[in-house]
Amino acid sequence: MPVEPPISIDVIRESLERSGYLMRSRVVRALAAADFFVEPNVTHKDNHGRARGIDLTAEAAGELNRHGVCVKTTFVIQTINNAYPIVLLTERPSTPSADFESYIKFGTSPFPCPFLDQIQPYEERAADWHNLFSEICALSKLHGQDEFTACQPDDIYSSLLKASQYTEDEVGAFNTWITEETGRYWRLFFWHPIVVVSGQLLTAKVTADGAVQLQEVPLARLEFNWHDGEDRKTTVVEVIREDFLLERLDSIRAQDDAIEARIHAIKLKHEPEAD
């Protein structure tokens, strides 16, 4: 049986770069260096017992600064190494049927929560339809042709679905666990699904006279509707360019710290001995 000659290192490297695996490694390394706890290649079982996997999760590292209180965000991240532009389009209009309660994924403890009358997660995280889109597509070239076509590739849909499913399952698991929690710890936990893209990211808006406005952006928000069996679910997923990821996560980390300080102040009024 003939032995195949070794594949050159350059060919292997080019193949890995096209696949996106090296991009994932870059993101993991950058987040770890920026003081985040990072878990790559996370697997879990959904509510139906099926095995699921996502690229990585990340949480802000650091010590607990305020006794008895914790506010944190778990970033649920999928990565896409896009050679051609990804575009978000069809702005989400304001309607009475908008499921804004699904726009922010969070859980609180204890139950009933003693601080939700003063700290409103939907307001803190801007659960609205401003700059929110309802469709996503990617430019691609048909085999053997030079012109581009716009479509939603399977890898984009799969990334959106995986991030949304994991987020929904984690929120559900937290809410189930917290019903049995008997301690006095005050928690506000957020889950933030993200799709990180390595290449161009744009939004497309149609003006009143029918003109199309295209704008390159570092971040855009997508209302992603999907089904969990017979149940219809809605998840807002942020699509972020790789070079903007750390800046975005740092802003949320700072926001969490500010919210935690406010909750701690409320707790001290309820329980002065908690400090």
C-alpha cells in the first residue's frame, strides 16, 4: 500500500485558518489574558437529554468584593471565521406582541427577590428594539462563479441555535436550583449569547424612499426566533466583530460591578449586619 507523502505545514496551517479553529484559539487566549475565566468546548445536555456543545463560555475573573452579593454575566460564545461579509437586516419594529421579556436572560435569588423593585434588569440591559434586527445573511460565492449571493449558511444558523439553546437551558437550570436555595445570598446572574465574527460585519437599513443604507459596525443585535420542541423561544444574540469583543465584554463587566454595588447598598439597608 503506497504511503502518502507528508502534508506541508503551510497547507495544514491554511486549512486550519479557513476552518475557524485558530480563530477560536485566539478568542480563548485573548479572553484569558484579559482576566476572564474561559471554558472552551463546553458540552451539556438539554431538557430532552440530547448532548449539545458550544465553542466557549467566559465570566469575569476576580474576587468577590461585596459580602453576600454577586452580580455576574456568563458570556455564551460561538465563533465564525467569515471570509466574506455578514449582514444584519430588517429592523425589528415596535409592536405590542414583541417578547421583550425574552430579550434579557437572567436569574435572581433569593425567592422572592428583595431588590427587583429597585433594580430592574430589563432597564439595566436596555431590553428594547432600538437597533435590533430580525434577519441575518452572509455573502458567499457559488462554486466556479465570481459574483456574490446572499443567504443564511448552516454554520450561522447552527451557531445562533447553539448559543440560544445553551443560554435557555442554563437559565432554566438556575431557576430550578434557586427554588431550593435557603441561604441569604443575593444574586443577579445574566447569560449573554454572542456570535463572534472574524471578518466584515454590516447592518442594512431601508430608508423611507427605499434606499438601502449599509454601514460597517463592530456590533449588532439579532432577534433570533427558534423552537424547543413545540415551544417557541426568542433570544437576542449579539453579533460582534472579533476586534471589538474585549471592549464590549469590559463594558458589561463594569456595568455588572456598578449594579452589584447598588444591590449591596440595598442589602445593607435590609440587613446592616451583612457587611
